[in-house]
Amino acid sequence: MPSMKPGRPSRLALGLLAGLALVAGLAQGAAPAAADTTPSTWSLEVWSPPFDFRSPTTTITHRPLSSASRKWRICASYPHLKDSYWLSVNYGMVEEAKRLGVALRVVEAGGYPNLARQIAQITDCAREADILALGAVSFDGLTEAVLAISESIPVIAVVNDIADPGISAKAAVSWVTMGEVTGAYLAGLHPAGTPPVKVAWFPGPRESQWAHFVEEGFTEALAGSAVEIVVRKWGDTGREIQLILVEEALEERPDIDYIVGSAVTAGAAVSLLRARGLTGQIRVLADYFTHAVYRGIKRDRIVAAPTDFPALQGRMGIEMAVRLLEGKLEHLHAGPFIHIVEQANLDAFSTRLSLAPADFNPTFVVE
């Protein structure tokens, strides 16, 4: 992903404007109903050549298929369902599978350290599927397994980027841009020449390449601002692990002004700061969007977070899978526009394509 340097045309700014247009279009919709039977149009960013987030992009208005030509069998694999981000991806997949009339089986690896478990799961699941929709725990650790599976059925990447061998399509956004948007927002609050602020930064699990991507974008966007990262803590996105890491950071650097990291990090930080009487003294940002982050922004406990519309990415994964199976896929690499959510735009923001409804539970089978 290109860095934001002086004189460079701001692709990030253009993307944010497109994201605002998408959100404005969604603002009139209510929370998602139990089933959505009417295809809408999706404003998407398309990379060409595909599979390279440094490629030029175009904006398209995509109209999803009305139905599948047959009851295709789709296997979907997630890194985990430990936070509501992947629950929202699951919701999007389940609703799109129901709408299109295809069968869906879901497996989840239980966390980013569990590479061997995900390989075993997708190898087994793919035996009875027509296509695999893969949210990978590792950028290149699954290549051998993916190549073996792709000899029998197509494999598409959903949400998490992955090495290209064996991959037929990608429904994803750039996590470099996710970090870049978060960093640019913080840098905008504290530009060069203003009083310096200190940040505790929690990129995510070292085992996952997305954490390194978001780290790249975040640190680049802070260059030249008054923001300094004074402590950095890597770790899996389970709540207990993140809570321990936030505690460690507070012990090491009690002078920090911000805690910035995953949605799980932000949630753990809000609880810990409240318990220590530090709410308002140390501010919190998340680098992706979940139900807890939405509530945190609404209650002024979290400053802001970018959304990459995970429920829409789930829908895209299923719809692209069907198009690929039916020879109708025109764009091999597409994703929603990233949009910053903060208190200033919260009232105009519809969660319909970002978050699962509050009463949605993880669903592993759609017949």
C-alpha cells in the first residue's frame, strides 16, 4: 500500500469520501432484519491488477445476484469467533447464503496461533464443498494446503489477505489502509507543532500478517505528527490476553495519553481505565469496528474507529463464491471503502452492513 507522502494524490482521502457516500446511503436503513431478500447495490473498491493492494483502484456500483443457479455447497473458515468482528462476518455470510439459496458450513480455528488446526479444518471441510471461502490465520502459512485444495475446488480469500498461490478471488480491504486511516485520524488530532502525546500501541498477533500490515499503515501515518509510540505490545486478540497487555503497558508507561489497538484491546482498555479511575485521562482508539466499539463511541469511552463493513465482506465472500462457480465473476479483487466512525457522525451511521444484529448467534450450518 503506498504511503501518504506530501504531493501524493490522496487515494485515502478519495476512499474516505466514497465511504461517506456509502454510509450516507445506508443511513436511511434500519438495523438488519432476520433475512434480507432484496438485493441492494454495493459501492465497492476494485483493484486492478488484482491481488495487489498497491494496484490502482476504481469505484463500482455492484448489484448482487438475485439467486444461485443451484444449491452450491460453500465451506467458510474463520480465524476465530472470539470477538464480534468475525461474528458480523458470519452474519453476512449466513444471510447471503440464505438469500441466494446455497448451503454453508462454517469452521473456526479458535485463534491466530492455531495454524495447524485451520489447515486440518479446511482440508476436511473442502472434501464436501464446491468452494472454500477462507479467512486465513496466516498470510503464507496455508499456501501448501490451499494449493492442494485448489486442485479440486476454487479457494477465495475473505477479509484477511493471503499469499496468492491457489487463490481465485479476494473479498477484502487493505489492512495497511486500516492502520493508515486510524493513524491519520490520530495525527489529525495532534499535528506537528502541537503538544506531544504518548501512545501505547497494540498491533495484534505477530502470527497474523494483518497485524503487521496495520502496523505499517499506522506508523507511516503518524510520521511528522506530534504523536509518539512509547510502548508496543503484540498479542492474540483474546480479551484476557489483551487485558494483560494493557495492564503491562500501564505499569511500564503510566504517562501515556492514548491506548490504540484492536477492538478487543479497546474494550479491555475501557474496562481497566474505568476500574483505575483513569477514564478521560487516557483516551482510547480502536483500529477496527465491533459492537463494543460502537457502544464505546456512543458513550464517549472510545474516540473513534474505522469500519471496513465486516458484515458486507461476509456477504461479498458468499456472493463472489457463487459468481465464481457460475462463471459470472467480473472483479477478482474487491472490498468496501473504509470509513471512520466517531461521535460526530454516529447518529447518521447505519450499522446494517457493519455489525450483526444484537440477537444474532454464531451459525455454523445453513442447509
